[in-house]
Amino acid sequence: MKKYQPGNIVDAAVLSTGDEVLTGDVVDSNAAFMSKELTLLGVCVQQKRTVGDDLEMIMRTISDLSNSHRILVVSGGMGATLDDLTVKAASLVSGRPLIENGIVREHLTAIEIKRQINLDHIRERQCLYPEGAKILANSIGIAPGFYMKINRADCYFLPGVPKEMRNMFLQEVLGDLKKNFQFDDTRESMRFFLFGIGESQAQGRLLRELPSELLNPFKLGFRADSPFVEVKLGLTGSADPEHIEKTRSALSECFKDYIFSHSQPLNVELVELLRQKQLSLVLAESCTGGRIASLMTEVPGASEAFKCGLVTYSNQSKEMFLGVKKKCLDRFGAVSREVAESMARGILETGTGDMAIAVSGIAGPGGGTTEKPVGTVFIAFGSKKNLETRKLIFPFGRTYFQKLASYTAIDLLRRKILGLRTNIPYYFDDLSKTNFS
């Protein structure tokens, strides 16, 4: 197999197959995952395509992409049902006949013994792979993948089940690519993940504050995934390490109020920060309905930092479980600075956590007043001795309001723990807009 030398761009295409993906019944998360992983490796992903369960179309697309790219990764159509056509298409395009593969037969036998099931009904079809194909192990599913050279491309064929595909891509494909290709490390990218500033505002600030000579060797890119923005700079040529570091420092200074990570989500950042500081978190949620707790617990290892959360939606539950005084609720209303602080202090009184977040707001579409319009939220965050509360207004639909309130609460506590400003303007907050710069 040819090794491509540094300095050469290794280009790739990603192909997803299946009627359910083409019609939108299933979101194509596979293509996004594969493209991202290839890009991080240093591969230039130039095309992503989707085709349905049509043999002629799959054949035509594989032929086209394998002639025009060095790497082709295909997901879907690897099973034993009649609409699983990818293996047959690869066989016809490559001119290699389908033959029974002994490795796959042994794989199916092992599954039968382990799971105590009978796979006779799929064995004959599932064991057929193109002659000479290299089998890619599927450690968690029935259908293995395979590798073969077609035209000018190194082609990797994987199942469409996302969990199986991701596992196989990481365990089988990445190692193979690193062994067979030498990627140009001068294409190194800088990534900055921002929260609280919009895409156009981030671009304006960067172009206004960074000298053009710092940006010259880089390709600048912005990606909005509301409410987050990713700023990426990839080298288009060569640059000395001092210049790269100078650009990195300038970007860090430009977005110092909004950078939360260079590689991972905001909720992961908070969990890891709590673990590093040996702090524990407790939550008292109302309008967010447990969404903050869900964001915490989806992070592996969260049990080391997150202890408990209560969803106290009614006034009675706020009184009963958090000790919020009835006279406080009657005087200030459930959506108020005083009640949010009382909720935070109440959950901290359980003694299970060092830090707390409490959220109370009006998610809508009804319930607003002139003084407290729909979208108003109070977020209390901090410790018993150092508790802050911030009022914000998110004038959006109910679901997006809950998303913004949850991530903003996580960000505010992260800032507080790190000793950063907690009064920065957020672009999506009505109260901040007049102060945004």
C-alpha cells in the first residue's frame, strides 16, 4: 500500500447509505462523527454523500468517490436483510466475487455461544464478503466491516448502527489509517469553543482586534451550534512555532471572556473542574425540569462531583423539600432573586454538596407579566458563604429557553469557581444586549 509523504493533502469522502437516512427518518450522526474524526487526524474531508437502498446508486457512488479520493469511508447496508446492499455493491464495483468468509463465520458462531441465540437464518448471507477483503472486527455487533482497495481509494465499510460504527471506527479504522498514511502535521488546527458570544460578533471582534499578519498563514472558520460557537484556524502553509503561539495567545486574549474549552463540551468542563478542585455539586431546579442534572450525569465519572438534584416545580415542593418560606414566595413570587437564593441555600443545607445551582424562571408560553416577561429566569450559584444570583431574560420558545438557562447556569458556576467575571454580557440575554461589545 502506498504511503503518502508529509506535505501531500490526504483527501477523503464519507458515504452514508439507507432509505431511512436519505428521507430524514434517522438523523445521519454517522457522517458527522466520521468527518470530525478524519479531520482531527489531519485528513481533508472533501465530500459527504447520502444514498438510499438502491444497488445501482450505491455502486455508482462508490465508483465515483473511490476514483476521486484517497480515502472512502462508508456506513450502512452491512446486515443480512434484503435492503442491505453495500457489500454486494462493493463486490460488483471492485470486480471481486462474494465468497464465504471464514473469519465472519467464526464471529457469528462466537456470538451464538455467548448470547445463546441461533443465527442460522442469516448465516448464509451474512458470511459473504468480497474476495480478498480485510475483515474489520465488530466487537459489539453481528456484522463485521471490511477494508479493500477500490480504484485509487482505501475503502472502509462499516455498519450503520451508530454505536457499532463508532466503536469500529475508533478501534479498527483509525489505527489502519495512521499505519498506512503519513499526515501533514503542518495542517494543525487551533480550536476555541465559545459560549455567550454569537458567530457574527465573534468574527467581528477577531478581525477588529487581531493584526492581519497574524492570520495570514491560517484558514479561518466559524461554526455555530447555538448557543455555542467554534472558532477554528487551520494552517494553509508553514509557520514557525513562535508565530503559531503568538496567534494562539492573541486569540485567547481576544475571546478571554467566552472561551470555555479547546476540545470538549461545557458540561464536561464543569464536571472535570469540580473533580480537579475536589468540589461537589447539588442542584435545585424548577423551570429547567432536571435538564442541568441530565447534562451532569451524561458525563462519565460525574458521580465524583455531582451528588443530587431536586426538581421543585410547585411552590409547595419548594417549601417542603428546600425550606423556602411561604412568606418569601408570597411576597416576591416563585420567579425572583430571593426565591432562587433560598432554593440554593436549601439544597446546600442538605450537607451533600459544596456548590449549588438553583434555577427558577418563566419558560412560557404563558405566565409572564410586564415586570417579569416570559423568558425571565433567576440563577443562583456558588457556595454557602459566597452565593451570587443573576437575572436574565431569554425571549425564546420553551425548549430553547430551558437549554439556554441550563447551559448558562453551568457556565456561571464554572466562571465562579475559576474566579472569572460572572457579569459578562450574553448575546442571547435581553438584559445583556445593550452592554454587549
